Amino acid sequence: MAGLIRQGAVSPEQVLEAAIARITRLNPSLNAVVETMFEQARGALAETANGGDAERPLFGVPALVKDLHTLVAGSTLTHGSAYFEGHVSTGDSDIVRRMRSAGLSVIGRTNTPEFGLNTTTEGRFHGPAVNPWKRDRSPGGSSGGSAVAVASGMVPVAHATDSGGSIRIPAACCGLVGLKPSRGRIFAGLDPGEGWHDMFNAFAVTRSIGDTALLLDCLANTEKPAPYIAAGFSGSFRTLADVSVPAFSIGVLTTPTSGARVDSRCTAAVERVASACRLLGHAIQPIKLDYDVAAFADAFTKIISASVAATVHAHTKAHGRQPNRDDFEPAVWQALELGNAISGAELNLATASLHLIAGDILREMAGLDLILSPTIARPPIQTGSLDTNTDDLSAFLARVFAFAPFTSIYNATGQPAISLPVDADGDGLPVGVQFAAEPGREDQLLQIGWQMEHRFPWRDRQLALIRSL
């Protein structure tokens, strides 16, 4: 799309109005976009009409930003929670500034479950986002609104975040490419409570490897001081399309350490991809990971609960509004109470435990370039299957982990991981597979991604869906 604008085939104004028209037509039934910024986008485009902005790599391309831990000047930031209703951002987070600097036109906010604590997107405050592939199925979460918007053709790219799989899970559910970058690759520049103690990542969902690589070039942190800086990559991620792909050593993981059941349609997709990789000259070997699942779940629960409490505490301190149980979904209220009850020592021990487990996982992966697995344990589930209307936080999170047993480990290790929409089940629902690489090696994920995109061309399925809506 950016290329067409630069060539003069379409104007940025035409592209913007087309996106606005499509959102206006489709969003009432899909509920992907929870706030629009159409007039702001029109005004910003008018201001740049006579400047040199057309030279920016993504000039005029419309985009959306997830309603979670990300400031967009003039828009509300609710984290999907009634408690934050009406909270207007006065500035942009760093990632939004980078999006604008690249030329993207921010035109609205996307749906997310409360505090991003679910792997579906059906929060009480915003209501459920609808999977365009099948209306009774979840689009995944927590970046479900962003995934629905891109899959349905509202925009070609949408901002997303990932603290346990929240980019990759909706990408798998909606037939998209979803990259979680290495820890420190992108500086999000977020508000208090965002950290999830090293596990939080920000990037986007797209339809192709090329779009993903170009966007990574635009958003990667190369100069701004940040808590973590990923290993450097010399050159452009986008140019990797023209580079010969080396033979990778790939471990194939189809059995979760937790013992969660994996649907045969998901393992079949992995087997097809593994066979394709073998034919392309990559070395394939089955693997299993051995780590303390109970300790991982305990540390993860404490860390995300402390993050919820920190976010609420910061808002209470700044605005004086005391949290009320009725403002939150039951499982989220339990997380808030747990977060408030955790001592500094307990949180420190939880973080240390997660780091130790991450070290164990990385050691088990030594000698492998990539890990191939299902992204999620089964194709998109029925909306309502992961309801937060429960006071049993541990049981709720156990169901979340059972649906997505392969994603959160890479948030702990800081490794980059990508979901690719290589297959569809008998009902036409997307089936994704996940590749993970060593920390700092997004280049290898993009290289294998380009190979898989040629081997399993998913663009035709994506365009057929867009045309059908």
C-alpha cells in the first residue's frame, strides 16, 4: 500500500477514506475498533500534504493501536476496564511516535480484554470481538481487536502487545503473521505497570512476512535508552528476502511440558511444515522441554497480578479514584487483590524463579537454531469458552495455559517467536504454527517465514476472506 501511494497510484487521502469506510461498515458486527480517531487522522494528513512526508517508508498507511498500556495523544486508554473509562492520554508512547515517524496514520483503538489477561477478546467493558472467519469463534487475545481489524481488511497493520502470547495467539486464530520480537528489540515507552517484569513486548499483526520485516525496520529500537536492548542486527530486515537462507537446525515440539492436550489439526500442521523444512534442507529433530510447570505458573500469576495492581495503583494515585469490585471482572479483581497482597520479597522471588526457569529452557535449546511448534493447542475456540466470570484465578489461568501452552515460555526467555498462518482446518478456520529463535535472531524467523510463505501461500485465503465481507 505504501508503494502504491509513493507511485501515485492512489492518494493517502483515498486510502484513509477507504479504511474509514470499511471500519464504519464492518465494525458494528465485528467490534474490532473501540475508539475512532478519524478527524485527527484527516487533520494530520492535511498538515503533511505539502511536506516531505511522502518519503517516509509507510507514509499514508492507516493503522490502529491496541487499548492496552499504550498512550495515543487525545485518545482514551482504558486497558479494557471500566475502571479507566474516560482516561484520556495527553501524549504518545514511544512506539506510537515511531509509528507516526514511519508515516503510519493512527486512526483508532482496538479491542482488548481487561488488562490483557485473557487469550480471547471478550471483555465486559468493550464486549466480544468477532472472528471474521467464523462469527461464533474467538479471534484470540489479548490483541484480538487488532487481529480482527487486519484480517477483515480494515487496515493492513495494527499495533499489538504480547506478554504471554497475545500477538501470536490472535494471529493464529485470524490467519495472520504475528511476530513477538526479542526482549528489547522495540522500546514501547509505556505507563506504570506495563513491565510484567521483562515479559511485555510490543509490535504488530500483519498479513505477510514482507510487511512484518518492513515494520520491524521502522519500529526497532536503535538509539533510545531502554531497560533492555536486543542484540544488534546490521542492515535491513526487509532485505533478508534477497538473502540465501542457510540450513537451520530445527527442533520440533508438539507435546507441551504441561501435558495439555493438543488437537490433531494443530499437530498435523506442524508435521506438514516440518516435512517442508526437511525438503528445503533444514535438519529436523523431535524435542521435548523439561521445566517446572507449576513453578512457572505460580511465578507468572504473581507477576501479572502485581502488574495489574501497579497499573491500578498509579491511576488511583494520579486521579484519586478508588477501585471498586464492580469496576472489574471477577477473575481480574482476584488478580488485583493478589497483586496488592504480594510482598516485595515474594515478587522478587517470583521474578528470580522465572529467570531460573528461562535459563533452564534456553539451555535445553542449545544447539538448535529454531523451535517449531503449534501456536495454540487447538483451532479458534467458541466465544465464551474462557470466561473471566470466576473468582478462581488459578483455575482460570490454568484454562488459559491449556489453550496456549507453547507461547508464554518465550516471554520468559526473551526469545523472538512468530506465528505463521500455514493451514486451515476442515471448517476453513486458520491454523497457525510457531517458530522461535535464539534471542536477537528475528532475522532467522523472517528467513524461515519467507520460505514458508512461498511453500504455504496464505495470501489467497486472506484476500478471499476480505472480499467476502
